[in-house]
Amino acid sequence: MASLRTLTLLALAAGFSCSRASDCSYFGLLNHLNMDTANTALGILRPVKNWTTTTLVQLDMILNGILDVNEKFQTVTNHIWINMFWINEFLTWNSSEFCGMNMLTIPSSMLWIPDIIIYEDASDCSDSKQDPLVTVDPSGLVRMRTRLMLTISCKFNLYRFPFDTQTCNITFLSLNYDDSVLKLGSVTNASILTEVSEHVMQTEGEWKLTNIESITSTATQKSQLIYRVSLQRKPFLYIINLILPLLFLLFLDVASFFLCESSSAKVNFKVTILLSIFVLLLILKDILPSTEEALPVMAIYCVSVFTLVWINVLETMLMSFLNGLSCCVGEEANASEVFKVKTQQEADNPKESAGDAGAANPEASNPPLGPLDGGGLLKRILGKEKAALKPPGRQEEDAGRTGCRWLRLVKIFDNVFFVLYFTTVVISQVFMFMLWNVPDLLG
């Protein structure tokens, strides 16, 4: 009985002492952490009890939106969420002593915050919204969230535009601390960050997120955490606005060979196609940056189509010139035949020619009457009979034969050029589409 009484008193004493030791108020916890009054040391000093201890800052980045990609300036504007974690060795407590309190929310201005910057930041102004509060758990783990609209510089590889995939780096590093004092790392696996980013993505525009990869580095004696974000372009709009129009214009240019050669609108039609391609080149110029190192396949494609149509226009102008020249050759051949026949007639009938000359001089045409020359009269009659027996239109037939021979040569040249041009068009198109599929074919 006495022993039972003693045990009861001990239990009551232990319960009373526990109730006196536990404190369920935030003020009691702040008092325990020495934060009930202004403690400037917590806000300015790295939170380690031994200065040789390295502070590990873990950082996770979630891509929430792709706002803009500017190929001319080679910048990417993203909407990202950043979660940072680090240990503050001065902010630890036993949650059982404070009624199981396992989280404390305090203003971020009261604590030391890592001076993390983004190396590729190209924003005009700092458009970030940092959470004014941080959370602390009993082990001293501090968690801070930041929402940021970030514009970064990114070196684009536009060789396969518009079927390209761009990889941009977002490098986090400390502005003042080297790697022996502060190290950066990632908490969550990169594949999980990719899945989460795809799930919470608000806007993508013409781009699609394909992968997020995290890499740690100490290249500049500072710890760096690099997130490599891979973005794939959606090419449908460029196919409709650039590639298909160029392909259709090239087919129209090939089909123009079947137009009538005498059509005066043939040259105008091909020049119109050439101007249409030039307009597409101007549109492409506003999209792509000026570069000489690696000319995009799209630019090569536009220039090749423009060159082919330009050569076809020159060939059409040459054909028009040769057709006009064939008419001149026919007329010259006709005039030459007439001149030869007239010369032959004058050689055969010299007296008749003299009679024609005498017709212009009346006194010479009326010689004194004398005996009639019978031989001369007979030659004149035979010359007229010979000219009458010559087939009519023989002169025109010889001239037409010469013109047809020239036109035949021009037609053969046009047919050979059409075969070569069509073969060149097919080979060039196959080669261009191979370049889009094999990026290093020319490199």
C-alpha cells in the first residue's frame, strides 16, 4: 500500500513537471531561439557554429511558363519558381518541448539569405516576387520560395530552323562566397522537375519543354548549379507560311515551261514568282539573326529557290531573244534569195537591164532607127520564158526552210534546259530536306 502510494505521487510529480516544461506558444519558441528581440547576428552572419563548416544550399527550379523567345536578340523569357533550402545551425529545437510544434514561419529579413544570382540574367529590371516569409523546421532547415519572370541570354543554334531544339543554361552561383564556404546542389531529381514543370506549365507559345537537366560545377572557384532547359520549336506555322509557299512557287515555275512560247505574259509570270520569293526572304530576314558562322538551312533553301527561279527567268528571256532572232534570220534569207535571183536575171539579160536604165533616159531609150538585131531579140524572149518557167514561191520556201531549221535548234535547246532544270529542282529539294534531318551533313 505504501509502495502504491509512492508510485502515484511520483507520477503526479512527473506530469506536473512536464506540464511546466512544455510551452505551446510561438513566443516561447522565439524566446528559446533568442529571436524575441532584435538579433542582428542572425541576419548578417552565415549560420554556422564553426566557420570552417561549408553551408550547403539546395535549389530546385520549376519552369512555369515560356513567355517569349527572341531569335534576333537571342533571349528567352521564362516564368520560373525557385525553392531554396539550407541549414541554420542556430535555429533548432525539440518539438516535443513545444507541444509538437514542427514549423516556424518568420520574416526573411530576420535571417541570413544566400546571395544567389543567375549568371545569364538579361532582364531589364528585376521582376521577381520573393516570399517575405521563410519557414524553419526543428532541424534548422530553412526554406524560401521565389517567383521570377526571368529573361536570359541564350546562344541559339538555328541551323535546323524551324525544326530546331534549343538548349539554354540557367546558372545559379553565389556572388561573394567561393566553393569552400558555400556549395550549391539540387534536392529533386531532374526528371521529376521536368514532369512537374510540364504539369504546371501555364503557357508555351510555339515552344515545347522537352527536358530539364541539372549539373553542378566549380569552374570559377565558385559553386555553380546549372539547369539545362531544352525547348523544341513547333514548326507548323513556319511550314504553312514559308516552306509550303516556296515549294508551290517552285512548282509553278516548273509548270511555266508548258506555257505557249508566243505568250507575252510568260516572262511577266516568272518575274512575279521571283518577286514573291523575294518577299518571303524579307520575312525570313526579320526572324533570323545576322550570322555568318552557320547559315540556317531555311536561308539556304530560300536562296536556292530564288536562284533557280532567277536562272529560269534568264532562260525565258534568252528564248524570247532567240525566237526573235530566228524571224530575222528568215527575213534575211528571203532578201538574200531575192537579191540572188535578181542578180542572175541581170546577168542573163544584160540588154534588158540596159533597157531599164534607158527607160529613165528618154533620149537614150529611143536610138535611131536601124536594122533589127534578130539575135538579141531571141535572147530576150528566151530569158523571159526562163523566168516564167521558174516555180513560184521558191524564194519563200528557201527562206522558210532556213527559219524552221533555226527554230528547231531553239526548241531543242529549250527542251534540254527543261530536263536539266527539272532534274536540278528535284535533286535540290531532296538535298535540302536531307539537311534538315541530318544537321552535320555540311559541317
